[in-house]
Amino acid sequence: MCAMTVQPYGDSAVIAVLGERIDEATVRRVWQVSALARERFGSKALDVVPAYASVLVRFDPRELEMAIALATLHGAVDDGGRSIELRPRQITVGVLFGDEHGIDLDATAHAVGLRSDDYVKALCAAQFHVAFLGFLAGFPYLLGLPEALSLPRLASPRDRVPAGSVAIAGGQCGIYPRSSPGGWRLLGTTRAALFDPAHEMPSLFAPGDEVRFRRVAHESDALAEVSW
């Protein structure tokens, strides 16, 4: 495991690197440090951006000195192991699986030695956590895919992946908020709105949210339900 570091990121941001692997322990520490950074920077932070193993804080250098920003983030890292109540939301996503909705489902299930229905049952039984958002606005990187269901990403990416596609790559699961190129294996489709810039909270998902998938038979049910 790499030593934790805090350093400038250009002249208007600082970054804390907390690890170098994708794992639950590192991601949970990222959530803790992110929460502390938001608390301690307050209105001086333009944005706090968690990733798999790092936390970036953007600020206005006219309002905050780099030395103070570094010291503040250092303090959040040093105290990042203390208990903080994160209160994750529970989000259930309705998904139309297989056929034209998930063109890689049958091949993916076959490759791991399962029938398609059994693969979907196992996927829907798993609990995922939103590690962070990236790639596209609102795209959730989800940890929690059982090893028995995982496969590497496609050797060659597609030019177009439909919006709402639920997909896997390696030990990760994700949902495409809009049509884009992509190389993940497509299992199903949801009609839930993942990103709306006009909304008070533009992204459906936030880091730390707990996510489950639910198989549905009709497009009208392929939406998301959020609870605390």
C-alpha cells in the first residue's frame, strides 16, 4: 500500500492520495476524508471530489492560500479514521435484463458458468456501494460485484452504448447516464434519470449510497426508488 500523500494539484486545488488499489477499505477512508474536508473547508471549498483512492479539493486561490489548503486537507487525512456518521441512502434500480436491453448478458453468464436467469438473480442479490462518480456526469462506479460474476471489460469498446445501460467490467458495475462509447459488458437497461443539471441534486447517485438492482418486465417499472 502506498504512503498517504497530500500535495498541490495545480494552483487552485489540493489532492490527498490514500491508496493505490480498488478496495472497500480504501474507498471507505475516502468517504471519511471527503466528509471531514467538506466540514473543515466549509464555503472555501468550491468542490470536494472523491475517487477510488483520492480526494481532491478545489478552491479559489484569491480566497484561500495554498499553505492553508494543504494544512486543512492534511488535518482531514490525519483524522480520517475517526467515526463519522455517513448515513448512506438506499437506492433500488429497476432493470430490464437481457435481449435487446442487455446484449452481453447471455455471453457473460455463459462465460462464468451460469444460466442467464441465475446470473441475474445473483446480481440482484448483491449489495453495491457507490464508490464515486466519473467518466460521464452521473456515472456511478459501483463496488460489490461478486467475484463469481466478474469478467474483464470487452477487448474492443463499442462506438455507442445506449443510455441507461447497466454494465460490468472487472469487479465493477456501472450505469451509463447517456449514450456514449464504452467497453463494459451490457447486462440490462434502466429508464431512471441518472443526471439532471436542472435538479437541486443533479446526480441520482452520491458516493456511499447503497444500491441494489431489481429485475422488471416493463419499461414503466425500470426506474429508481430512493430511501433512507
